[in-house]
Amino acid sequence: MRRSSAASKSLILAAARERFAADGYERATVRAIAADAGIDPSMVMRYFGSKERLFAAACEVDLALPDPLTVPRGEVGSALVEAFLSRWEGDETLQILLRTGCTHASVAERMRSIFVTQLVPVAAAFTGDASEAEKRAGLASSQILGVALCRFVLEFPPVKAMSRQELVAWVGPTIQRYLVGDAALDARCGVRSWEA
Amino acid sequence: MRRSSAASKSLILAAARERFAADGYERATVRAIAADAGIDPSMVMRYFGSKERLFAAACEVDLALPDPLTVPRGEVGSALVEAFLSRWEGDETLQILLRTGCTHASVAERMRSIFVTQLVPVAAAFTGDASEAEKRAGLASSQILGVALCRFVLEFPPVKAMSRQELVAWVGPTIQRYLVGDAALDARCGVRSWEA
DNA sequence: TCCTCTGGTCAACAGTTGTTGGCATACTGC
DNA sequence: GCAGTATGCCAACAACTGTTGACCAGAGGA
């Protein structure tokens, strides 16, 4: 009895997260994960039942976004970008979701539900209209996921190289406009109003 | 001799594009592609040599972006968004690249090179500084790829449901600011200047 | 007519995958 | 001491993968 079962389990989980994040679902083989963890493949099955359930365990996530009501209205955009970057750099979970969500419908579905339960409420704090809140949250997601994609997954050199402050300075205002900007004003006279 | 070899080849290619776009590289098996095309798997190998070369043939792409000098300076953003949406809806190539680029380093590399050769020049038309052009092109990419991701791949309901004009109205100004906005002014007094 | 060339079918290969069951080993409680 | 249990290793499984080569059918020129 070298390790406790809990220790083995978390070893496997850590290795799995790394592999899933780096290679995606199919190419992260149970054997490779087990080898990384220094554990027999059969133990993976014993502890997690199947590869699919191991995957599910590997990508549990809570965005832990800042409460929109605790930050000044004019800084929601940059606060969100900050929060997302931290979250993204903190562990590999979001990378796993993004990488595998592109090819696995069930993971995409999961991302959609995360989006609905965690980002839509933020947008809803700034508008009474539920459908508009969804739209605004969707736009904000597109920009945030796009940054994550280019910076952490595709690794576009300039996006990867930009400092965090620089990124926040550029992208924050975009999110700000999407979330609390005045759409009507935008439409009327060209965008100008997300500082509101 | 039922079909010409060219006809078979393009049948296979069409089926391959669909499968790669829907399932990604690994789960789009040669057998499945061949079955879709109504052709024996061995013919796929005969015509394309290997699965990898079939994949390469399936995702040749030319963005055909508008020449930035032919559109009014104030409309570059919306013109680009329009162009990208058309390109994206036109065929499955970009979907293949995005879906598989998330898990395959070589495809990601290819996306990076497409980015450098096709988007950076657009940004460079508005600034003398090469490194700033890269940065601006990177930011624009992040927003454009993010929209594509949410609309065509992850299918976030609100982003998928938005009309094209609506999307252009929201996202166009963002791209405009990234490409031709005044960064110094942004930094000094809050963003306000991408109409320039 | 025969021969050849082209497009197509079929069966099989070697390797890898997720998954399973049996067997050894060490620790724990009696 | 012993039995029971939890942990780990090993070999094997069936299924599936990309890929190969042998063989067949029919068209077209000699």
C-alpha cells in the first residue's frame, strides 16, 4: 500500500487535466495519462469508471466571476477581463473545455450552460430586458473566448506576448461597451457611449 | 469504370470536409468519410496517399479579405466583419481549421501563418510601426475568431441567433477601434477615438 | 480477338484504444 | 499470529484505426 486511494486519484486527475488540456479528448489516452501519473491504466478505470467519467471529473469548473454590483459601473469591462485572465491562467480547466468543446457536442453544450448561468446574470445586472442581456453576454463571451483562444490555445504571437495590463486596456472597453453600452446610441451616431 | 478519377476525388474531398468540420480530425475516420462518399476506404488512400494528406487537401484556404485601401477608412471594421462572416458561411474550411486547430499544433501553426500573411497587412495599412500592426491584427483576430467560435462552433444561442447586420453593428466598431483607433488617446483618457 | 489500363472491391495486416479480470502485495484490525 | 481488505501490477480482450496488396470488371486501342 504505497499511496492512499485519494492520493492516487488526485495524481491521476492532475495528469488527466494536463493531457486533456494539451492534446484534447481523443489523443489524451488513458495509457498516457496513467503513465504521466506513474500509475497503471487499470487503476484509472478502477477509480473513475471510464475515460468519459475521468474527463467529466477533470473539467469541473466555477468561473467565480466578480459580482457586477461590487465594482464601479464604469469598470465592469476591465474587471471582467482581469477576472477571466486570472481564471484562465490559474488552472487548465478552461483550456480543456475550449479545446475539446470545439469537437465534442456535449462539451460545447456544457460551455453553453456555463455561459448562461454565469455570464448572462452579469449582463442582466445592467438591463431589464432578458433577451438583450443574453445578447450582450453573448457578445462579451465572443470577445473573451476569442482572446483566450488566440492567447492560450492558438498562441498568436502578438496576443500571447501582450502584457496583462495592455490586454485589459484594449479589451476592457470592448467588454464594457458590450455589457453596459448604449445600443440605441450606437446605432444612431456611431459607437461612442460605453463609458456611461 | 463508373466514375472518372477526378469525380471520385472531389466526392471524397466533399465528404471529408463535412466530416472534419463536424467531428474534428481523429473522429472523422477514413472509413466514415469513404462511406459518406459511397466509396471504398482503400480508394481514399489511393487518391490522397494518407489521411493526413487528405486533411491537408480538405483545408486549403484563402481568406480573400477586402483590400483595406478600397474601403473608406471609417468602415474598415464593418467591412472586415462582413467579409469574415461571408467567408465563414461560404464553406466549411474555416470551421475545420478552427475546430482542429484547438487540438493540433500543426493546424494552429497554419492558422498563425494565415493570420500573419492575411490579417497583419490589413492592420499595417494604418500604422507605420510593424510591431503595433501585429498587435492590432492580433486583437482584431481575437474578436473575429471569438465571434466565429460562439456563432458557428459552440453555437451560443444569442450569438447564433443575431442577424448579420446586428452582428456587424456591434462588432464592426470593435474591429475598427482595434485596427485604426488611437491607442495613445485610449490610454490617456479612456477609449473614445476609434472613429478617427 | 487480345492486351492494357483505369477504377473499384475485398480481405487482411499491424498497431492502438478503452476496458476487464486475475493475481500479487502490503497494510489494518483481531 | 491470522484473516480481511485495499492497493497495485500484469496480461489479455474485443473493437477500431490507418493502411496495404491481391484480385476483378469493363472500356479502348491494336
